[in-house]
Amino acid sequence: MPSPSRREFLAAAGVAAGTALAGCGAVEGLSGERQLTYTLDADRIGTSLAPLALWEPPEDPRPWTADYAANVDAAVAGERPTTYGYPPIPDGEYVERDGTYYRLSVVTTGLERIERPVLRLQWVGTLDELEEPPGRVRYPALTRLDQRAVKIAYHAARHRQMGGSPPGNVAEVGGYVYRRGYEGPSSGLAPDPLHDHVEYNGTVLEVAVERREFAEPARTGVAIPVADSEAEFERALDGDMVDARLDPDSLSEAQRLMLYRDGYEETTPLSAGYRELLADLRLADKLDAAGEEPPPAENGLFLALGEEYYRYGLYVNPAD
């Protein structure tokens, strides 16, 4: 059934919800307990999940994914494209070919030792401290692939210079490992650098490229048929993507306001209707977050509300 309009429910429930929120904040403020604000974001998608799920090759593919389209076609044709150290196709995406819908999947099928070029940057100094900076190539003049490599290798060099280690997995073996797309004109740094120095983020760095051997997992792409019609595909997507299901008739007007309003929020203690809605959205584990640091967040979830779909998320933050 069609969903009532956002405006209808905002008008019907807005005053009552606002009054309830004001009372909630006052009570907890007097108790001296830590107050949290729960913000629910829900965006209407429509009656189909297919536009979100179907993968299309980008008009301007990145060098490190430029072979995706050819590998997808090969997988759909029953071949098994295999790459080493990186996925040959976009894992978990769907494609349609001649009326048949496929789910793309990547599996590990082996291990190979392969030599790769590694870009390592050595800190020379910032422009404001160097009296005579050496000749260098500036970041905007680099190819897209080299820009990515320099950005990652810079963080490794900066942390070597300043102390510590780069955050997360932004660098490997102290730099950037070129695994794909660097052949020909795509790179001026690998495998044989055309420049001795590069300038990035106001800093001059010396370029060094070394060859290293890596144990690379063999990644094989497969295309699994999931549906032979658009209707069957929608059912498959519904089963795969939907996190919560609600009947619009089971919601109170205030709860509909919570879903339809952009960035609906309440400050603890939460109203009973809000707690019930969040539990129905499978967010019950986020309801008692007073002791968590940082407070939790959840996003990228999907709701089936009658015949329509919504993307939703919950953000928990200390109250102002």
C-alpha cells in the first residue's frame, strides 16, 4: 500500500512529539546521569532495490579497477578470471545480462609468490624550511594512480619522520604496493620512476621504488545466476538486503513521524514509542549505550515498510 505523505504525519504528530521530547530532557538533566541523543535517519528509496544493487562499470574507471568490466563479462560467460592480491570483480554486486541476473562473488583459490614494485618516500623537508628545494614533480601533475600511491606513501614517510606508525592499513611495507594498472602511461613512478622527488602537502619527498616479493592470494571471480526475471530479482534482493520489516498500519502516528522526519532525534530517557520503533528496526542493542565510548552508530541498513523501501541509520551522541 502507498505510504502516507511525510507532510501529513509531520502535521499530525509534530506538536505532541515536541512536547514529549522537552519533558524527557528535563527529567534526565535533573537526575545528573549522562544524557545521549539518538538520531534516526531514514531515507525513502522507493519500491525497487535494483537501482542500488545493480553494478554498472564507471564511465571513468580507476586504474586499479579498470579491468573489472572485462572480468565481469568473462565471469558471466562462465570463465573464471583470476587475479593475485586483489579482487578481479566487484564482490557481492549484481549484474544483468540478457534478462538473467547474476550475483558476483570472489573466492580464494590459491597462493602465488609475486614480485611487486613498492613506492617508498623519504622525507626531505617542508617547503617553508628548505632554502633550495630540489627539482620535483608536484602532486597535481601525477597520474591518478600515482596520486593514490603518493598519498599513501606520504603518510608512511610522515610517521617515520614524526614517530609512530600510519593509522590503519593505509600503507604496506612502509609505502605503497603497485599491484595493478601501473603499466604503460598510467604511472610515472613505477616500476621505474621518472622523477627523483615529489611535492605533496607542502612537503618535498625523495622517490624510491624497490622490488619486493609478496605471497599473494589467488582471487577468482564467479557469476552465480539468481533470477531470470525482474520480479524474481526483486524478491532475491528483498531477501538479501532487507534488515527490518514493518507494517505501516502497525505504527502510531508519532512513530511514522520518527521515520518520515529528516534526522529525528530524542534525548534520553527515550519515549516508549521511540524505543519500540528502534527495537523493531533491530537496533535494540543500541538502546543502553551510556557506558560505551565512543557511543555506537549503525548505518547502511534497509527497511521494508509495506511495499516501499528505506535506507536508515542510527547515531548516538552526547547531548549538547
